[in-house]
Amino acid sequence: MADNFKDLKWYSQFFRKCSKCGTCKSAYSYGPPPTNATICPQGEYFKLDSYYGSRAKSFLGQAILENRVDLTDPAIQEDMQKAVFSCTVCGGCQTQCQLDYKPWIIDYIEEMRHNLVNRGIGPTKAEKIYQEKVIKDHNPYGETHSSRFNWLKDVRNLKTDGNTVYFAGCTASYRRTEIAKSTASVLTKLGEDWAVMGENEYCCGSPLLRAGLREEPQKLAEHNVDYLNDHGFKTIVTACAGCYKVLAKEYEKWWGLKLKAKVLHTSQYLEEKMKKGELKLSSVPATVTYHDPCHMGRHMNHYEVDMEGKKQWKGSYIQIDKPGLYETPRNVLKAIPGIQFKEMYRNRDNSFCCGAGGGIKASYPDVALETAKTRIKEAEGLDGVQKMVTPCPFCVTNLGDATKALGSKVEVVDLIQLVDQALKK
Amino acid sequence: MVLSDDNRIRQSNFKPYLINPGGIFLDKKERIYKTLSQIVGDEKWVSNSPVDCWAYSYDMTYKRPQMPNYVVLPKTPEEIQSILRLANAEKIPVVPFTAGTNIGGLCVPEQGGILMDLKRMDEILEINEEVRFAVIEPGVSQAQFAQELFKRGYRFGWPVGPPSASVLACAIHHGIGGMSGRYGLNSNHITGMEVVRPTGEILMCGSPAIRRDSWQSCMPLPRFDGLFTGTLGTTGVVTKLGVFIPPVPDYVHIGTFAAENLTDMEKFMRTFSKYEYADDLTAISWWLSQVPIPYPYVEKPKGAPEWTGYTVLYAFTEKELENKIDVFNKVIKDLGKQGNTIKSTDVPEESKRGRTQLPSQIVGSTKNYCKMGGGGIAWPGTFTPSNRWVAVYNLWKEIYTKKAKIPLSPSTRVTMYRGCHYGMLRIMTPFPRDRPEEEANAAWCVREAAKVLIDAGGIPYKPPTDFAREINKRADPGWIDLICDIKDMLDPNGIMNPGKWGVR
Ligand SMILES: Cc1cc2nc3c(=O)[nH]c(=O)nc-3n(C[C@H](O)[C@H](O)[C@H](O)COP(=O)(O)OP(=O)(O)OC[C@H]3O[C@@H](n4cnc5c(N)ncnc54)[C@H](O)[C@@H]3O)c2cc1C
Ligand code: SF4
Ligand code: SF4
């Protein structure tokens, strides 16, 4: 099957340019005042240099490619799997790096996983289990496909035609149905002619892509794209950061699958409405902070690279010419009357991952939980913050688990829930 | 059973451990692994996996990879004592490591052994604003320290190195920073230290040796801290360091200047440095002023000055600053009258500010140096009397642009230090990590540059093993004997970072 993935050898032209300076180990800026904060969830948990930041990944890629370690030895296979698969692929390290390796870091880490999958050294046990579930039931949670839109029964009848289609995604459909319901409610209140894909909505493929799989997510992508293109939708809206990255960027990037409809995260959809003066929000008095999901923020940064050497030299990284979605969700949040907004220390490009990404929640739950606890503690450190708002059901889940584990008073809510609440009044 | 068969150990505060935790059937590798895990309390902080060891096997230089056999991450000096006692008992090398950014392969284990990664020891134990010192652990990074000091209005001699690098590792190796013109090297700021000797004893140097909470100065006691400074992790593990922290002055001016050649530039720097007004007085060749350094060599455009420079003038009052600026301008004017090509320049405010904005993610990330070269960087960084700079620079240019198979940019920096007319002379040498021939070309240039430099009276700092050999070849035999005696006395089994000094 044709695709645009590159192999590890190809990426080596970039990861061999890592100077091992270690700048990717923390988020530092001179300011003034100088600020420094941890940025790598994997490194913070394991501490060994084989786990810390994109520096570690450059070492590991070379070890794999040049047979620097014996990958036929089962014990070494296990260690390599742990080092490569316990990274949340959050991209915090990528933000720090200044060399030509930078633009490629995320894709390269996933290619390293793919390489290990081909050698039988991945995916992890937990990923294998959810991979089978996705193939069988089109969701990683082991729920029946037919129950995907059970949440909708409380809202309205299943409608599969309309201007706008709401791509709910697996987490909102099966685990965070309150987010799916709020999204439906908001679309209805705004008078949108909206539909769902019904039994034709399959997992977007993100959990499989993140685990280094290629053929299985391609099948999901082809299925979803065929359906969406055949049904004449003008807009695809999703409230999930993971689905958003895959729909808005990866289907085309990896497989050349173009969606005819415009893909919007709900926050973009709401900002558009706001600009047209169609978003009438009433007061929700609360002191809140905002957590940037990696898949909507850093992962959506667009990098200008001089592949041909026309401006600088071949393969040189020039700049981020289009940033990810940082301001849009903040603009929506701040537009809700009564909201007192407080920024966390680590934000936007330097946001600290919730800990759930890259298959970690399933494969390394301790890493996921410890990471989320760190993030919740950061919010607790802000005077009077009652809610941590984020526009991603998966972040909500993991951060919510951390609040429970910590007995924290900070409540984690999805942005769409807050907007729904404001629209009600 | 508590290990107590070594009568050199006179102290009892180290962490006891079982000599053979897994029973007599464990092989040596497994036994050491288990013992290390027991010492640090959790297998999480130990590894003997080649996957983990590989990530400590090389650095940004051209040094060939060499893996340790174990990595251990201690949290306390007591754990370090026990690790060193184990290493003595088993006769295995120990390599202290904080971030591995030293540009000299100094943490690449020559003979394998235990890589002691100190990043978990990352506490700033005290910032004493009254007596103006701070006490830090080895894992405290430049970035972490900068954040905390700035909040309180204090500063340190920030190097242009990576923000993630250790303040302690830099200071004990005569690190150079943004205050070296005014206060001297970072090792001049050391006010006391706690060290674990290679044989496991712990000691304090300087004023805390007499009263544990007094970290004001290493003087007037004998400078035993000297046994552990500039020694590349071969004489012990420094576990706490006291450093002097001056306040951030209220006024700053960055003067910029250019000269057609290093002769004129050096004359200006020597003349201006006598006033001891500059916190930083630095000049760079045209190739280094390009961001990043051109790789390979390109011709300097005709008419562009070969040398540009800057001086950072800090002051506590307006008058003090005015005076410093007046003197700076006067020196330039007077030299100009004598036919010197030095002149003031006008550069954008932003790039001027960059001179004081340290530590810097941009420079420290090596972007300015090796973004174009391709990830590798090495250099002879040296302390050299300023009257030899010109001669050495001319030889370096010959080596880099004429003798090298692939000509390289002579991207050279000179910085005046406090005290007398000597300073940093170094030639940054980037190279592509994935092209062995070009890497070898850069390595050849760096080695040749080091040789002519040492012959001219300069001395490389934080020297890699190939430089150490060149230094020792030319060294006074009595001095070598003393090094050997000290090393044998402190480290009878030769376990501490063996090979790095080039003598043992
Ligand atoms: C781009 C760039 C620019 C740089 N610019 C400067 C500069 O301007 N000035 C400057 O001084 N340096 C500079 N450096 C060098 C380097 O950053 C510093 O030397 C740095 O402080 C080293 O810290 P580290 O944590 O990486 O030490 P490491 O490389 O981990 O260790 C350095 C040495 O110290 C030993 N060591 C570490 N911890 C201990 C301990 N607790 N006890 C005993 N021995 C120990 C190690 O064994 C090794 O020999 C630069 C480096 C780079 C990459
Ligand atoms: S990944 Fe980038 S920031 Fe990290 S060590 Fe390599 S070059 Fe430095
Ligand atoms: S992607 Fe995130 S978790 Fe992975 S190495 Fe980078 S910063 Fe660490």
C-alpha cells in the first residue's frame, strides 16, 4: 500500500545532527526573568539519559540502525521497547531543540517504533490488546461498535446527513460521553445542521499510529475519508485533540487522503461563531487555567524546512511558519463572562504533557499518572484555580485520574462543557 | 555482612550494603548490579542494560563511543560513599557525570565501569544573600540556578554553554562565564566544597570544614579544594559546592567594536583590560560572528572586518557607568590616533542584549556553532597569554584553511580574564557526525591546533585525553611526579575516571 512514511535510515540524516547538547531536557528561557521547568515526562520519570528528551531518541535510533546493541537478545529487546515506547511523544523536547533535527522529532520517534514493530519488538502488550480491539470493533476500549452512538440516544435521534458532521472519536463516544453530549448540545443550540457518521465512524487511527503501526490505521483512514467525502459534508467538527491532528493533518500527510470538508476542532468552530457574533455566552463564574493538549498545540506547529538548500543548506530548519492551536481555545475560554483566567507556568509550546499520549496510558500507567499529577499540582499552585480546562477527552481522562489520586480540589473539565454551560443560560 | 575489610575507611556514615546480596551464585555483573540497586534503594536508579549504557557512550565531540557497564543515579553523598567503596572492592572504574556537555569526551568511560549520573542530586541547598554565597548540589543546572538567583537579584558567571549543564561541574573545571573579566573564572568563586574521596571518605574543604554552615571562603585554610578542581572527575566526587554570588548591578552598557586584524584587537583588549572595568571583554573572528559558523570554510567578504568584539560594562551607579563608557571610548580614540584600526561599531540593540542574556538556549544549544556543520563540535579551548594570540591564530588559520583536507572556518574567540593579560583563545570546530571522513578532518585540525597552541605557551582547559597527552609530553617531570603521587594517594586503585589525566 502506498504511503509517505520514511524509514529510519532516511531520518538518520536528521537525528545524526543532534549535538547531544541536552537543551531538550528542560524548558528554559532567558526571559527576563529566566524561567526553567521540566518538560520531558519520560525523562522526569526514569531520569536515565536513555530516556531524556529527543537527545535520548537520537542515541536509540543510532543504536538500532547501526546494531550498536544486540536486538536479538530478549532482555535487550525488552529494554529497547521500554525506552522507545514509554515516551508520551508529546513534543516538549522538540520545542527546545534548535538544530536541523527539530522538525522531524515526532515523526522520527514514531518511525523508530515502527521499526521495532517490524522486528517484533513492539508494540507493547497493552498496545497489542487495544490494536486487536480497534481492528475488531473500531475502538480501543473493547466496546461493541454498535454501541458507539449510545450516548446520542439521550440527546436526539441519529441523523447522518447535514452540513456539518461531528466526528466524536472513541474516547468521547465510550468513556467521556459528557463531552460528546456537550458538543451535541452546543451544535444544536447554535442552530447547526449537524450529523454524525453513525456506524460508519471508525476510530480515527491515532492510537495505532502512535504505536508505530501503519497498515491498520491506513484502513481506518481510507474508510473514514471515503465516507466523509461521499456524504457531502461541508465541515467536520471534532472535540478531540487526537482526532483533530489525524483528520486535519495526518490522513493527507501519510496517505495523501484529502478530505473535501473543512476540518475544525470545536474551539476553532466556536471562535468562528464568536467572530460572527453568533456566540452569545452567559456568565460562568470560575477561576480557571488552561491545559494545552500536545496534539492540538505543538503537534500542529508547521515547520519550514529548506529541503533543497535554496535559502540555507539542504535539510536546514528555518522556522515555525504556522503555530499550533494555542490562542484559539484560549480566546473562546476567555470570552465566557465570569471566567477568571490564570495561565500555568508551562504553557503553549512549553506546555507539560498530560501524560496520556503515545500509548502510555495503556502501556505505562504509572508514568501517565505521575505525569498528570505533576500537571495538576502546577494548577494547584495558582492561587484560587478551581478548574483546569482542556479541549481533549483523553487529557480530561488522565488529568481527572490524577485529581482523584491526589484528592485535588481542581476539577478537570473540557472546554466544550464550559461553553455548553455558558450557552444554556 | 557489612563491608569493612578496607582499613582506609575511617568513617561510618556511608550507607552499609551487603557484599553479595544475591548469594554466592551471582556472577560479577549481576552481583554489582544488585549491590548498586541496594545502595540506591531501587532498581529504577541502576542499569546495566546496553540500551541505557549506550546513551552515555559518546558526546558531541569526535571521541569514539565507549560504553560503561553500569549506570547508577545516587541521591545522597552517603550513597556515593558506598558506590565508591564497592568500586574499590571490585576494582571497577567510576565516571562522574552531570550532563556530559564538556566538549572533551570527559565522561566517556575509557575503561567502562560505573557511570555515576548525578542529576538526581539537584538541590540548591542555600542562597545566602547576606554573605553572598550559594550552596548547590552537582545536578543543579545553569538554568535552574539562573532562575533562582535572578529572582533574588543575584548572578553568577554564566557560560555560553547548555542551560541543562551543571553549575558545579563547570565551576570545578575552571569554567568561564560572563563575569570572568571582573571576578575571574568560576573556580575563583568557589567558597567551599564537600567531597567524597575515591576511597569513600567524605570531607569538607574551606570554611565549612571548620563549621558546617559557614560557606564564606576557602581561605585562609590550605587550598585542599585544589585537589578536586580541574581534575576531570579523577580525584573524587564533589557533592556540594559553595559559590560566591554577586548582586546584579543596576546599570549596564554593551560596547561594541571592530578591528581589521587580531594584532590591533589584542592591543585594544590589553589596554582596556588594565582598568578592570569589563565583566566580559570578548572578540570573535568573522567566521564565528556568522550564525551559524560556515561549514566548510568560506572566504570572508572583502572589506568586512576580520575581528568584532563586545564588552559588557556593569555599574551600580550612573556615574560609575558613565566613567566606564568614557574610558572605553577614550581607549578606542587614543589607539585610533596611533594608527590602530580599532573602532566603535553600531549593532542592533537585540544582538547587544544577547551578550548579557545568559545562560542562553540559543547559544547553549550549539545552534550558533554546529547547526550548519551537522551536530558535531570540538575545540581546543585554552588559557593563553594575550601576546601569543596573534601568532597562534595565524598558525590556526594555516592549519584550518590551508593544510586541512577539507578547509574549515577559523572561527576563533578571544576573551580577557581578570588578573593579568591572558584569556581564552579557542577555535570552534563543527563537523557532520554522520560523515566519518569529515569528522576525521575536523579531529585532525583540532589536534594540530592544540599542539601549536601548547608549544606557544597556551594550555587547553577541560582537556580531552588527546590534549592531556600533548600537555604531559611537554610538562615539567616534577609536576607529573606530583600528579602521580597525589593520584596514588587519593585513588590507590585508580578507579576514578581512569585515563583522563593521561598519567594513570
Ligand atoms: C555550546 C557550548 C558552549 C560552552 N561554553 C562554555 C563556556 O562558555 N564556558 C565554560 O566553562 N564551558 C563551556 N562549555 C562546556 C560545558 O558546558 C561546561 O563545561 C559544563 O559546565 C559542563 O557541565 P556538564 O554538566 O555537562 O558536565 P559533564 O560533562 O557531565 O562533566 C564534566 C567533567 O566533570 C566531571 N564531574 C561531573 N560532576 C562531578 C562531580 N560532582 N565531582 C567531580 N567531577 C565531576 C566529569 O567526570 C567530567 O570530567 C560549553 C559547552 C557547549 C556545548
Ligand atoms: S535533540 Fe536537539 S536539543 Fe536535544 S540534545 Fe539533540 S540537538 Fe540538543
Ligand atoms: S516526546 Fe515528550 S516524553 Fe518523549 S522524549 Fe520528548 S519530551 Fe520526553
